[in-house]
Amino acid sequence: MNCRFAIIGGLIAFLALAAPATAATISYDLTGDTTAAYTDPGSPGIAFIDLADTSTVSGQVPSQVIRVGDTLHITISLNHPISPTEAFLFLHKAPGLAFGFDASMSFFNGATEVFAPGSWLTPSTGSSEALAFGIGNHTFESDTLTFDKIIANVVINVMTRPTLILPETWSNLAVYDPNLVATTPLPGALLLMMTGLGGLGVVARRKRGAAV
């Protein structure tokens, strides 16, 4: 009898060890000051808004361990409404890594949800060098969307490795909005911008292909 219990106990322990980890929901609470938006000569037409994570003293997005199946729940609150034709979030710098995901983005102006124009396409579904995604179509200059808050949910379904450690890093929101004032970029944000612009080109090419 004791032997039987020992075998059953060992089997349960093995199954628990072998079972895949439960997918996690990782939350980000980010804020941005639109009056400190800046541009870069290498990225004409794009304004960058640095984002601070309210959970850290440094303001940087904290280091995270993510796995395939995890959901990133991201809230971005801006101090003033903006009216861009396109918006991209660069959440984590991740040189040499690639991600695939399903993303959804909801926009709010005050307490009211606002909906993207018909020319805005579905959020991008993959990135490299930075965990980044966005929505919009800046070639339609009149199709602006006015908002001061974004709520995004991103489900990670493909990664370079099953488990990744994303470093603490600066985060920013890149938008096509000519009304934002240009200032000098912060060093940390500039590094993230440089790693993420390649992703913008990939998404732009995907959109042009979809339009054709």
C-alpha cells in the first residue's frame, strides 16, 4: 500500500513538473508628457513622446520575464490630447530578438472611447529589435484620431526563445502629429528609437502591400 502511494505521489510530482507554466498577464502603467515631444532628423514627420512607468523610481519600463502565451496589458495616459494619423509604441528594447503577437488597441479622449478612422489598419503583428507595435496610416493625412489614453492588450504567440528576459529600458510613443513641439531627445529614449525604427519600416511596407 505504501509503495502504491509512493508511486502515485511520484507520478503527480512528475506531471506537475512537466506541465507548462500558466500564461501570465503583465501590466504596464505608463504616462507621457506631450509638451516634451521631440523629433529626430532621421525620422521626418514623426514626433516621439517619452513614457514613464509609474511603478519605478527611474521612470523606465522595468525588466520583465515573458513567455509565449503571456498577455501584456498596457495603459498609456497622456497629459494632453494628441491628434495623430498613426501611433506606434516602443515598449522594450530587445536587440537581436523577434516577436510575433496578436495586439488590440483602444483609444480614449477623457472618459469617452473614440474609434479609429476606416483608413487605420489593424495593429502590427510582429516586430524585431524592439517589442513594438502600432496602428494607423500616415499617408491619409486628414484621418486623424484625437485621444489622450490608450489601452492595449498584446498576446505573445511567437518568440525567438520560449522565455525571454527583457531589460529595463526607456519606452516611447511615436506618432505622426505635426502639431507636437520638437525638443531634444533624451539619450535613453534615443537608443530605443534607433532600435525601433527598423520595425516602423517593416510595418510601413506591410501596410503598403495590404493597400495594393
